[in-house]
Amino acid sequence: MNGLEDIYIIKVNSKGNLVWERQIENIDSKERAHSIKNMPDGGYIIIGNKWEFIAEAEDSYPGLYLVRLDSSGKKVFEKVISAAGK
């Protein structure tokens, strides 16, 4: 894991065998997942927070972090909704 904090996701089958594993990482930020939900198409949506660190900033405020995965765990998109006024 290369980022400050990363999200690590595994999918197992009904027997507990690994189907796939994914790491969501960004070098200059930290991410935390708070919830993951199945989507009707077999994919997943991950909801959490992302902190982006800027060298000149004294503080970092988390943004709402959304990541969409397809049914095989490939990232479809990610979006950060910044904290108001930050």
C-alpha cells in the first residue's frame, strides 16, 4: 500500500474463496470507506471520506468520497465532493 491510508476490498464466494481483491489508493491523500453497497448490475458503490493534503495547508478537511466498481471490481469512476468552503 503506497498511500497514506488506502481502501482494500475483497470479494469472496459462498465458500469463502477469494474471487477478487482491489486496493484503492492515492499517494497524496488518505481514503476511508464507511459503507459498500451492491448495485442492481452486480457492481458496488463505496461511500467514505477522502483527505487531500496540500503542502501549504495547515489542515485538511475530508470530502465525501464515492467510488463505483463494476462486478469484477474494476473502478468505473471516483468522485470527491469537497467540504463546503474548503
